[in-house]
Amino acid sequence: MIKIDTPERFCKIRQEYSDSYESMNWLTPEKADAATRLREDLINAIFNTHVAGPGWQFSETKLFTHAISPGCTLCGNGDWSCLFINGICNAQCFYCPSAQKEKGQPMTSSLEFSNPHDYADYVKKFNIKGVSFSGGEPFMTFDRVLFFLKTLRSRVSHPLYIWMYTNGLLVTEDKLKILRDHGLNEIRFDISANHYNLEALKKALGTIPCVTVEIPAIPEDMEKTRQVIKELNAAGVNYLNLHQLRCTPFNKTRFIQKAYTFLHGPKVTILETELAALELIRYSLDQNITLPINYCSFTYRHQFQGAGAQRRNALQIKAAHEDVTPIGHIRTMSVCGGEKQISAIHQHLLSLACDTTLWRLSNACDQLFFSENLWPLLDFSNVRLKVAYSGTSLKTAVSFRHPFKEVALNKKKKVVIERQIQQPGLWFEGEQIRQFGHGFIQPGTHFSLDTLESLPQNLISDIRAFESFNPGLAPYC
């Protein structure tokens, strides 16, 4: 588990929640130690007691039993686009992060898609393999959902897994059959939005190929949820996803009233909901329940969902001699030195008949930019290595504040990818170059960050911010 410095994060959160910060029950260091021990005890009980069943995926940020759904796999792999089909809802869940009172236009990744043909072209252009319809409540604009579903199926030729979310209040058998007939693969019910009523869900069983329940792990509903897990298992539900409650300025008052414990993080989350999810997973295994359950932690969502979008953008805008890191940043590497040393490296690459798009020589011949594919071929003696990182953002129009690339989806619709330098250059020389390559370019099977003796800890931390996910559940703070 990675420990991170948080003063800046604390200040940002205090500012965002300034009108109620002092009345919120923030985790204290003493409570953090006790909660950490409790979490470790729960995880140990899950794995030490049950040899078969539990496992981790996605850098040990997603705990599961037996399996996870195809949609969750696509999400974790960064191959998923969530289309918020509307912004209205007919339920009043206390944990909802926003007002949900405006119908609006379908949106994903800050892009608006009023035309489903444009969205289908976006899915094709960015090679998206999974699409979900969310809201709001998608059934409140059923015709809109159907229009997008039919368009995706008719215009996207590559394999595409499509699912939708619903609270179930407007579900009918006829509408479910229509969705099935037009290619919906999975439907996910938030049964907590309707007092854990399973009637709508039962209509979907046997109609939609995959039926999932996705609910927050609500601490005060633990006893009810234990019983519901048994009922879902008996009914033949395919998956149960338990996610972590997240606090926002919109729902904070209701969370304060429930005396939840608030955690500082990239966003504010709730301590008790994570412990509840782990306890429910332990319970399901103790009861030999075969229903696959996974815990969708906020650290998983924050890291892996964002990385997927970053990677797609980066692949569109990067140069051929640049690379995309596992978490979606553009990595620019170059060897720097005297003209003689750099020219020798250049001539060596030419003699090997390597793909010339994988490197670029500076005009002064004192710097050679290269792709990670060329790493084994380079002699790093008497040169220094410079590594820079850039991030990307997807926009509807050019801001003219950063380098950009316009990506045409079709003759009428285009999007803009902007590129921002986030780390202008980290420098390595001698043994540090080999260590960097061993750790991040060509990591071995038994690689551990503890083996990077020649790299200062602050440098490792700087590199990791752009190269790798923080493993494990988030530290309590």
C-alpha cells in the first residue's frame, strides 16, 4: 500500500467543503490506525479462510469472489465509455452525487453527443470495446437509449459489449425484450434505490443475457444486504458489484446526518462503506455463496477509469518515437550528450535497419529521441537519459493554451485532444539509467521497487506518478 503526502489534498478539500468542513466527522489518526487494522483483519479472513473464491484484479484495487463481469473487465482495461444518456432521475437516493434534474444531452468524457451517429463514430475512432448507458435514469428517455443502441449495433463493426444502469422503477418486460432484441448484453440494477425490491430485476432474468446488481455498500443496510445476497444467488443473478460511497457538496448534508466518517483522498469517500463491502464479501464466502461479488473501490475507479481515457487520447496524439505509459501519460525519452556520442548511437540504429519512425535526431545532433522498443539496442555509456511526461485532455473545441490535434469523427463532427507537459524532464545517468529501464521499461518477472537502490526515493515517487498505478486499497487518512 502506497503512503502519500496529503497536505495539499487536505487544503483542497477544506476549501471545497469550507461551509461544512468543521461539522464533518473526519477520520482521526487514532481511528485511522484502528480502521486499518480492522480492514487488514477482514482481508486476512477473506483469503486465509477461503483458498478458492477470492482474488484481486487491477493492482489489487478490486477485490472479487469467483469472477467479475465482462463490463467490469472492459472498464478496468480502459476499453470502456460511459455515456450519460440523460441527467434526470425518478428516485431520490440519499447518496446521489448530483441533483439529476436536467434532461440534457448525452455526454461522455466532457463531450456532448446529441447525434448517435457521431457517438458511434467516436466509439470506432477510439477503438472502444465497451459502452454503458447511465444517467440519471436511462428508462426515463427510453427512446433515446434505443436510438443510440440501434445505431451502435448498425455502425460499429468491431465486437462491442453494451450494458445499461437502472433503478428499475420504469422497467417493463416489453422494454426489456426490445433492448435484448437490439443487442443489449447486460443490465445493472441499483436495487437500493427501490428499497431492495427485486421485482424489476426478476423480469430481466432470462431476458437480458447478463443481469447484475450494482449498489453502494450502505453500512446501515448490512443485515438487509446479507439477506438480499442470498436471494440474488438463489434467483440466478450473474454478478453483484458493491461500490464505495463518495461524498460531494450535493450529498454531504445527508452524509453528515448519518454520522459517517469522511476520508481525505482525491475525492472524499466514506470509511464505513468500504468496511461494509469487505464484511459482505467475507459473509458471502463463509456462506458458500457462488454469486460473484466484487468491491468497486474509489481508488480503483479514480485510477483505472481515468487511465483508460488518457491512454485512448495519448495514442491519438503521440509521436511515433514516444510511448504511452500504463496509466496513460505520454513518455518522451531521449539520450543527451556530445555530438560524437549521439551520432554514434544514430549510426548504430541506421546500421541495424531499425524503423526510422521510432527515433528522431535533434538538429544540433546532441539529443536523440527514441521509443522504448529501441531500449535494448542503445548504448547508454557516456550519455544522460532525459524522460519527460505529458498528459492529455479531450475537448469539443481548441482552447489555444496547449498543443493540440483535431480528430475528425466524420465529415461534420470532430473532437480536439490537447497535450499538456506535466513533467518537463527527469534526468538519469550511469547505473540510474539501467535501474530506470529495469523498473519501468523492461521490468522483470520478480521486479520490486525495493531493488532500485541507485534511485532516490523522491525520484522513484516522481516516476511512479506517471508510470504506474498505486497498488492496493487507499490508505486511510
